[in-house]
Amino acid sequence: MNIRWFYYIARFWVRVGLLIGTRWHIKGKQNIPANGPLLIVANHLNLVDPPLLSVSIDRATYFMAKEELFKARFTGYFIGSFGAFPVHRSQADTKAVKQALKILADGFALVVFPEATRSATAQLQPAFAGSALIALRSGAPILPIGITGTETMNGKTWPLRRPRVTVNIGKPFHLPSTNGRATKAELAAMTNFIMERIAEQLPEEYRGHYCQLSQPSAAVLPPLPLRERIEVRGHKKEDTNAVKN
């Protein structure tokens, strides 16, 4: 896939803006796989989060973004230049899921915000099952990221305050096997597992709905065997319905 020329210009200015207007820190950068498919999951606090992740990861990234952002011409062009594509949040968007799987199959990094919206409280909110669905169908490793500080980047004076913005990158992991048939309950459990890995990258006051974490020893799981990845991809009926919940 090709990313528009504006992507590289926008990345440069986003990086300059962050260096000048914030105290920007990246932790755990050594955990980022250098190549191959990668499903990146993160909390969502501000509209700046997608370009922030793009310049923090140093890999060509694509994003799933709510369709409303594409209605304004300039906004749609800007986020589209960062590799964003629209997703309908109010329904099972099979077209967006197929595009996400194609991006991962081509060996690129895909960013998903499982909460599907910005948190008004800066705390984690209950997530949708889309990220677990994509992870199961693709078999791609999942990279959890915690973002802090961007919730303060509001109004016109925030560059004068130079807020501390931190991108905390955890270790990649895979979801456990479902033998090709993920039920709604299993998808919900795996979504919780993904969100708990994000919560581990955040200070306690940001964890919100996921403040009770499972055992850290379960954070890194073995990858799905190739055969099971193929079976999960082919199991469309239950997975598509699960997106709605």
C-alpha cells in the first residue's frame, strides 16, 4: 500500500510541534518489531493521538478512524495522509475489517483504539470487540501502548505549558487459540485481556474500567498456529456479529 506524499511532510511538522510544544517521551521503543504485520492497540485521549503514535513508532502505520472525521474535507485529507481509513462504529463494518486484514497481510502496522472514541475522563472506557476480532483473524502480534498527557493539549495556550506527553510501549503478545470458533463470550474475554495489557502501560489513575489487572505472567502468550489462523479467518458469521457488541 502507498501512503500519500503529504504523510512525510505532516510527520516532520508533527515531530517539530511535539518537540517544541511538549515534553515528549517514548518508553519501550525496543519492543517494536522492526518489520512484519503488527496490530497496535492504545488508549485514546485526544485527536493528536494518531499522529503522535505515527511519529513515535517510526514505522509506516495505518489507522482505523471513525467515519465522522472524514466528512470535513481538510480533516479527512489530513488524517487520510496518515493512513487512516473510515470505520462505521454503529454497525458491523465488514468492509473496514477486510481492509484492516489486508493491511496486516501486507506486513504493515495497523493502529486500533479499542475504545473507539476519546475518553472524556482520561480513564480507560469499556472497549469494543473489534481489536480482538482483527487479532484472531490475522494472527498478527499485538503491541499495547499507553498514552498519557495528550488530554491536556486543549485550547490555545497548551504549547506554552509544554505538557508532559508519554508514549509507553509494552511487549508484543498473541491471543490464545480459539480453535477457529470464537464465541461472543470469548471475544469479550480477549478484548478485556487486550485492554488489561494497555492498562499495564498506564499509571493507575488512567486505568479506569480496567483497574483490576489479571496476572502479569499471562501477558505474553504463544502465537496461533498457522492452521488455526486460517480457520479463524474463514469463520465469518460469529465474528461479524461479535463486532456489534
